[in-house]
Amino acid sequence: MLHGKLESLIETGRCYGIELNVGKTEVMRISKQLSRVQIVIDQKQPENVEYYKYFDSMITNDARCTCEIKPCIALATAAFKRKKILFTSKL
């Protein structure tokens, strides 16, 4: 089913003068079970990736956001430590 939709997408793009660059295309399956995506475009297979950055978000193949949460916690901890005296002193 995916193959037919992908071919339709490629053909529609060609009608408008747009070519899919397989060398720049990455694919990823988001699932609990780690498995590769088997797609062939013009006798080439796009690269399977475990994560990619989309705008400022990190998308991972396990659909978890720990790789984004940990740096935020570290930044908050560092900011708190810089202002610790202010937060812990009696005013």
C-alpha cells in the first residue's frame, strides 16, 4: 500500500517539475520494535535513520523525548545553582 502512494507522490511531483532526491532522503520507522523501512525509489534505497532534527525538535525512532528533556533539565539546574543564594536566603 505504501509503495503505491509513494509512486503517486513521485509522479505528482514530476508533473510540477519536482524530482525526489534519494541521496538526500532519509526514512525512519517510529515503533517500539526496531526495524528498518524497506522502500526502493528509482532502484535506490533511502538511508534509514534512528533520529533527525525537525525545526528545533529531535524526532527519534522510539518516539521518546528524553533526548530533549535532559538538556532542558540541565539548563534549569544550572540556572538554579547560579541563583541558589537568592532562592534559599531569608528575605
